[in-house]
Amino acid sequence: MLLAKAGILQTARDRVWIFSAFFCGVLLVAGTYHLLIHFLRPGEISFLYFGTYCLLIFGYAANSNSTYWLSRAVVPGWINPATLDELALVCYAVSGAIIYRFYRCLFPSDISRRLQVVSDLRAVVFLLAELALPPVWRSWLIVLLMLAGLLFTAYFLARLSVCVIKRRPGAILLFSGAVLLATASIHDVLVHVDAVEGEYMILHGLFALVLFQSSALALRYAHSFQTVERLSVDLHRNLHALKAEMSRRRELEAEVVRVSEEERRRVSYQIHDGLCQQLTAARLRYSMLSGLSSVKDSPQMVELGRVLSAAAEDAYALSRGMWPVEHDAALTGPTIGELVESARRASGIEINLSQNWPCASCAGENLGVLQRIAQEALANAVRHAGATRIDVSLACKNGATRLEVRDNGAGRPPEVAPAGPGGLGLRIMRHRASAIGAEFSIDDAPGGGTVVRCCAQCHDATGSQGVP
């Protein structure tokens, strides 16, 4: 029986092979690319499903009789075409379950989860039937597989049309690919049952589906990149705003410290010029009265003199502790030496002071805050540590002013955590250090006791910070 001349048949086969080879190459590249993206970004499950789907369609296209078994042109020809047909049908059946999972991964709220189980069962039932039924039933098994595919394709069209109406990203591209695949599938079913004559169009439908699906994924991926870029810009903007807010907060804290120091100075002057002067006047009146013979040796007058003397000394000590009224008002506060001397007289504890000032720029606004921190640290060591020796050092080195107060007392209480807030005194010291951007720490001293450290950057004549 003469079907056609050899050249005509060979030309038709070569034409099919050329398109099939091109299609298979596209599938290999697309499948490998999307699986590589999933490997680099495991959270992108849609790329895993689509990459797997492309490789399954490649297995179907390379081994199907509709491509004249393209794989036989690459591998040795001893492979049985019937075996290749079975492999192609297995890939086609499994690809239906994968494409359902792909759609549901993209649109989880629009694609049914229950039908996903039915789709998986369809593939499993076909695989079992392929193994159990004799070859004579294979033709009808293929028809059933195609009809099931048509039903699921109709479901995809219905749900994807809803996604298009809801303006889901990439829905219109996926819907277009599903329409073309449905058209090709209907045509092939009619050809397979001899209802119409013609060639199988399934590869053309699958090619259109893969093309539109790749475009939809690329669109979604580009949309994701745009979202990330927009969020990154917003994050940088918020970061700059946060830095500006932190700078304003730091300036406000520094202003609060400055106002607090000004208030201390004002109260110190009021005590010195008010209460201290009144107590001094009372002591003078007492001196005048104590010279009278009638009250000269009275115990009440002796006690009154002692009380007045103690009150006057306490008032002067309080005034000097808050602010050295004897100094010029432009100074930053009591000097570290005065603080140490006052604490030594009041407590009777051995307190040593070490100072090192190689530059004049250290006598700036930070020094006043450091002196207040030293005053609080000395008060804590004297009142609570039970120390017998306290060493205070204040020095400028490498553009930074460093304060250290070390005692040999009982150390920190067990309930105070190393990084915890501590008592009121510790919180005050930390707040003062934070207001000038200084580093503050309090640790257990080697051999017992506590060491308080604070390091602040020096300011030059222009007000900018020095480099440590």
C-alpha cells in the first residue's frame, strides 16, 4: 500500500521534529530555570510546581507518538515505542495534578483545596490502571484521561475568569493559556475518537500554556521586586526619620540636663543668699544673747548654739554641693576636686583623686555631666557599699574624657542584674550619660567592690565631637 512518497513523509516528520525539538528545549530551559529559583528561594513554591510541570511536559513531548518519538532521534533506536508511549502518558497524567497545585499556589482563596485531592487521585488511578489493565484498554484509558483533563480545564477556566474579574496579578495571562489548551484538548479528543480528521494539537496548546504561565510568573516576580523596592525606600525613609527623631530626643535630653543644672544653680544661690544668710544672722543674734549674764551658762542656750551652728554648716554644705556659689556663674558646676574633698570630710573614708588634662577643650559641657555622675557614684559608694577606700580618676585621652570611680566595698547586690536598671542612682547616671551620648558601665571590680566607668567624646572649640 502506497501512503506517500518517502520524501513527503520524511519532510512531514522533520517538520514535526523541528517544532518538537524547539518546544522541548524551551521546556528544559524553563523547567531548570524555575527549579533553580526555588532552590535559591525555597519559599517560592509556585516555581517548584511550574518547573516540575515543564519537565513532565518535556517527558510527554519527547516520548509521544504525536512527535514521532523525538527521543528516538537522540538516544539509540532500540527503545520500544510502546514503552515511550507509556512514559509519555505517565508524564501527562502526573502533570495534571502538578498544574492544579500550581494554580492553587497562585490563587489559594479561589482554587478549591478539596478538588486538589481529586486531581491527585486521578493521577494515581490512571497510573494503577496503566499497570493493571491490558494494552487493549489503553486507548479508552487515554480518552478517559483526556475527558478528565477537559473537566479540570473547564474548572480552571471558570475559576480563572473569577480571578480576572478580581484583578488577580497574572490571572488574565493564565486564563488565556488555559483557553488555548482547552481548545487544543477538545480538538485532540475529537481526533482520537475519529470524530474529525487532523493532527494532534496538544503540543501547540501546551506551548501556549507554558508561554502564558511563564509570563504570569515573570509578572508576579516583577511585581514582588517592585514591592520590595518600594518597601526598601519606605524603610530607608523611616530609618532617616528615626535617626532624626533620636537626634532630636538626644538634644532634648541634653537640654533637660542643662535646665536641671541651671535649676540647681538657682536653688544653690537661693539657699546661699537666703537660708544661709538668715542662719548666719540667727547665729549673730545668738552670740549677742549668749553674752548676757542671765543666759550665759544656760543649757538651753548652749543647745541652741549647737543647733544653729549645725544648721548653718548643713545649709552651706548643701549650697556648695548643688553649685559652688563662690565660683563664676559661667562655670559648669562643682569641680571634681571639691566633690572628692566634700565626700572625704563628710564620710571620713580614704578617697583618692587622679586627674589628667593634656588639652583645654575637655572643659566643655560634657565635663559638668561627668562631674554629676561622679558625685552620684561617690554618694552610692559612701552610703551603700561600706567601702574603706575609693579611687576616682578623670582623664582625657585620644579625644575622649574618661571617668572611673572604683571602691573596695561589698559590690552590687545579688538582685541587681548586670544589665538591669538598678536603683534610682544608677538610672540617673545612665540617663545623664545617654543625654551626652557617652558610654556608661558598672561592673564588679577585681578583688571585690564596684567600678563605675563613663566615657564621653571631647568637644572642640566649634562644638563638634573629637575622634577617639
